[in-house]
Amino acid sequence: MTDGVTGDRDANELLGQLSTLVAELEEYPDAELREKALDLIQLVLKLHGEALRRTLATFESLPVKSEIYSRLLQDEIIRAILTIHDLLPEELHSRVAKAIEQLRPFLISQGCDVKLLGVDDGRARLRLIRNSQGAPPVAALKLEIEKVLDVAAPDLVALEIEGMAEQIEATAKAAAMLGAMIAPAKDAATTSGGLVQIKRPRPETSNVNGTWVSVIRALGFEDGHFKIITYQDIDLLVCKIDGEFYAYRNVCPVERDRTLDGALFESPMLTCACHGYGYNLSRAGACVDKPDVRLQSLPLKVEDDKLKVAIS
């Protein structure tokens, strides 16, 4: 009789012995006894398989499921038994590959694509392909991929994007160079022959007469653009130039019964369609053609992401 204690015996050896015994049993001369013995083996295997299936099912809801699977699969005998019953959990590479493939339609809709380069030592290596300038940045795409893989492969150790470190370094260098280019020199005010740009301070708004009303959200208002806004029965012209907001009444200063709806705006100049006069919106709406003419400016402030003007 075979020793029931297997200890650390090789899984292949045990499977070999099992196959040999089954083969000998199939050659047993007593057909009735042979069939009963084989049926008994099949029932025992089915019972063991169902017990294993239910055991593995209990792990699905556990946060340490992946760690349990990982430790189980390190044992050759357990792997062999799970293989016999077709219960072997999917390999990490397979789960990562399936998750990436399911994510691809979304990434393609965002103007990019992804390719799995490999999964080694618990680390997945990907290549991101950005097909258009409007595609999200690599860092944002990496976050989306991580969200999917956290569910499909929580046992994944790390996610590496090919070339991402180089892109981050290049972006940082470019930002530093740009900052150095636009930063004013410390001695700009004292350097002979140098031009110093003086930025006009925003007028004090605490003592403004009138009612402050919110006309538009500041967030998302693009620099170098202007919008015509109607508040109740008042038309307003709001623009953003070099990060500063300006507000004017949408009224032609020459013919006050006409609006500036058809005006041409090329920051910071607004050219009236009525008379062709140009107004500098960053200079209190002064007319460059007639110094005595200007647009009617309105007090303005930004508060809680809301652009507010004072209307009296």
C-alpha cells in the first residue's frame, strides 16, 4: 500500500504514480470491478475539484486574494492539482494583457494607443503611443491604466511606461529654460538702455459704487479672447489679455445706439465695425485714432472663480 504521507515529494512523481495505477486498473480483468473502481476515482476527483473551486471562490472577496494565489502557485503539487481540475488562476501576464486590450478602445478615442512590452518579476512594461497633439499627457494616461490594472492585477508590483522618465526630465528642463527666458533680470530697472515694462495696478474695488454681479466663470476663459455677455438688459464686453481681465459696456462710444457685436478683436486691439476705429482694451479702452474717445470701462474683480463687474 502506498505511503499516505507525501511530504515534499516531487509533484511529477506523484502524478506519474497516479497515472500508472489508473492504467493498471484499466487493464484489470474483472470488468465490473474495474468500472466501479474507475467511477470511484472520478467521483473522488469531482468531489475534490468542487471543494477546491469553492475554496478558491472564497478568496475572491478578500483584499489579499492575489497574495494567497501567489503563495499557492509556488507549490508544485498545488499547481498540479489545480491544473488537473482546470482551476489554475490566470497568470499575471495574461490578466494584464486582457486588461490592456479592454482599455485600448478608450485610449484610441483619446488619440493614443498602448502596447504591452512584457511582464517580468511582477513589473509590467508598456509603450504609449500619442497619435495627436490633443491627446492627454502621458502622466494622465498612466493614471487611467493604473486604475484598470489595480482591479485586474492587484498583485502587479510596478507599472513602467517606456520613455516616461525621459519625457518628465525633458519637460522639466524645458520649463526651467522657459522660466529663465521670461523671468525679468534682477537689475533690469537699473540697466542703461534697457526697457522696463510697468504693469498698471488693478484699481481698488472695495469702495466701488454699484452692485457686483457675476457674469461668467474665470476658469476656462482663454487668454487673448473676448466675449459679449448680456446681463438683464445690459450688454457687456469681457476680455482677457496677458492674464488680466477687462470689462466694458458693449456700446459704440461714437454712436451710442449701436453695439460692438461685429467688432474685430486682435489682442489687445478691438476694431469697431461701425467706423473702423481701434480701441486698446488693455489701456482702458482708449481709441488710437481719436484720443478723446474711449470705451466705457466697468469695475471688475475675480472672486471664487467668478468674474464680477459693478453695475450702477
